[in-house]
Amino acid sequence: MSQIRQTRRDFLRGLAAAACCGGVPALFPQLRMIGTALAGTRALTGYKALVCVYLSGGNDSWNMLVPYDAARHAVYATSRGGVYNASGNPGGLALPLPTGSQIPLQTIVDAATTGDVSQYFMHRSLERLAAIYRANKLAFAVNVGPLVRPITMADYATSSNRPPQLFSHSDQENLWHQANTTAGSVRGWGGRSGDIVRSSNANQDLSPCISIAGANRFEIGFNTVPYQMSSSGLTALSGMCNPTPCSGVSATSVRDNALNAMLEASYESDLAGEYAKVFGRGRDLYNLLKAGLDATTLATTFPSGNTLAAQLQTVAKLIKLSRQQNYAARQIYYVRYGGFDLHAGLMSGGNSDHAALLANVDAALGAFWDALGPGDINSRNEVTVFSASEFARTLQSNGSGSDPGWGGVQFAFGGAVNGGRLYSDGGGPISGFPNQSLTAPNNFSRGQMIPGISVDQYAATLAQWLGVTAPADLAAIFPNLAQFGSSNLGFV
């Protein structure tokens, strides 16, 4: 092969990756990139799926999990401008201590630190997640964020010690998707994990990474990019077979005949030829999935008018179909729910305030948990759901909302999760549930927490459960992982 043709192929690989992370208009939902796998193949048995629930905009997660003991709650409330009261303290962002029967239902003991008897409560909107926690199937990872290496406030002054472009939504989302701080990377840890596990999948045409929320960097690897579809399912081509046999298209359709002629032609141009192959694979996958997905039903009723619930309903159907048809042993799903960039109205009591957003997340995830259970898909032990968001928000109020922060709280749940616990020690200089005083050494002046757990550790824990266990693979996907005290936090 000539150097020119090799360069063209490299260009095509880069173009496909860029298309899937929004760099150029997306070519088609399904792309199979050409490249070399990271470190050989893995023979994996059984079925496992990861489901990433991305909370876009920066979830104010320090209100998802709050200290319950009076002393630490007082520190938290002071930093948040006091307990919110519509008439008496409209600028306050703190939640009041729970009362009555709510206390034993939402009390969390920190089991990550020996001898810690401190307790926490969850936001009142998270009723279903609280129930999953009480069943010991949900765990919290506390003070997670992008890091180059473990740092303290003193280390922050040296720019090489901190991630680039902190407090920028787009940049920090990319770092979460990559699970490393490598500048200019277009590949995510989900896609690179897919490179490792995809050889165990029976159907190699269907990507191990499936997005119900459009293009994303998280699911792009070297050989893997996401198969994209909407929460309403698959859409047929207009006036063309998709492929044959098809209905509603005349055998003499000019449009259909022209399309088939273009797909069957030989092209000297690498770009045109690869474009035709991509389109053809898209039609083939439509033919593979459409009838089965339309026929797949769930016993669980998902809440209507909830976009996250609609996405998760489609994920549930795809998991059920994939298991029934033995399409895949390993899958990685991506869903997304926005609205968390609450610089104002965070505690307003409206349909788009933080409590309302969390209620929608809770209802959607509760329905998904039900669908995974006995009497429906019966796959709770094979599916792990985890949250991600570009950052938490400042503890300090800006008057009616909060601004971009850094470290925050994430959760994971599933039958394989070591739940009923709070994981707050990443092995670095900042461990345990953080001191929430605005003058604390792990806290910037407005309440932007320096993370004690890196995204690398959080993601590597999930990747290892999926089947990415070889040290060489982990080092390739998470190049900064060796900087931290633990490569597996143990929550799954």
C-alpha cells in the first residue's frame, strides 16, 4: 500500500472519530473504524452492560448527599448561604435536616473510613434511589473529579498539576468522557473499553457502544464508535429500501434504484468508498434490529413526559433483545439528561429547579431498575448504571443558584454493586467526606472542592467489572491511573 493511500486511511479514521464527537456533521449512526486493537482480544463469558447516565450542565451533587450530624450539617448550611426559605432566605441553597420518618429511610453510614460513624441523608427527590441504596445495591463515590495526579491546595499553583480548562463545561465533559487529561484526545474510555471487549460479541457488525443521546466522545475508541439511535427507535429511509425486503417502496423506485447503484459501485476515492460502506452497514443494522426491537415489550411502565425515562426504556428493550438474540456479551450504553446548569432558580420550586430535575432522574432510574428485575428482563446482576457530570457546583450561592465547581458526588447501582456504602477515599492526600467549610484546605473560596478521587479511578473500577482487567489495557486507556493510590475503588 502506498504512503499516500495509508495517509488517506488515517485521515478517514480521524474524520470518523471527529464526526462522532461533534467535530464535523455526523455521517451515519453506525461507523466501524479501521485500526488496531489495544492489546489483543479477551474471551469473556456471560453478559454485562454498563449504562452511563450523563447529567449535563454540572449537577449540584452536594445537595444529593448531605451530612446528617448537626455539626457538619451546620458547616454545610453556612457554606451554602443557609437553609433555603422562599420568603426568609431565598438565596440559601442548603437543605434542612430531615425530620420524622424520613431519617431512618435516608440515613447513610460512611463505610469507606474505618470507625466513621458520621451519617448522611439523600435529597428528598431521590426516593427510588434511596430504596435501591437500602437494598445495598447503590453506592456513592464522593468528591470525584478530573485530576492529573493527587493534589492539595498548595500543589494547585503549579499549572501542570491541575487539569486543563477547569470550570469549562465542554472541556470538563471531555475529560470525564476520556477519563484522562490528555489534551487533544478524541477517544473516550467507554469506546476504548469497547475495543477490548468487542471480540467476545457474537455480532461484530453491531457496535458494543450504543448511544440513545447522539454523538459523544465517551464511546469512541480505535475500532469502536457508537451506534446511534433515538429513544423512539429506528427510523426508515424515505422512499428507499432499508434494505430489501421492504414495504411501501416500488420495485421501480428511481430513488431506491439510484441508491443501490451508488452503494454497489466501485470508487477510486477512499472517502467515497468508505462512505458507501458506512451507509450500507447502517442499512444492514436497521434490518437486523428493527423488527426485533419493535416486537420487544416490557412489563414495566416507564413515566411519560420524561426524556430520560424514554431513553432508558429503549436501553432496556435493547438489553432484552440483545440477550434474547445473543447479539453481544458486553455492551456500553450512553444516555443524557440536561438542565443542571442552574446559575439561577436552583431552589425555586418550579418544574426546572434542582429538586424537579432530580425527581425526573429518580423516576426514570426507578423504572429502569424495575425493568431489570424479576418478571421483566431479569438482568439486575448483569447491568451496572453509573452517573457522570462535568462537575459539581459551588457550595456558595450566587444569589439564587450556583456556579461551576470541581469535585462532586456520583452514584452507581446494580445487582453487582457493593452498595449501602459511601466510597470517599481514593488513596490520595484528600480522603474521606470533604470538609465543606469555605476556608477548608481542600476547598476554594466559593466552595469548589478539590477532588479526592479521580475520574480515572472511578472509570477504571467500572471498566474492570466489564472485563478490562489486563494491566496493559488499563494503562493504555487510563494513562494517569498509576498516579493514584488505587486502580479499583471496590464499589462494583
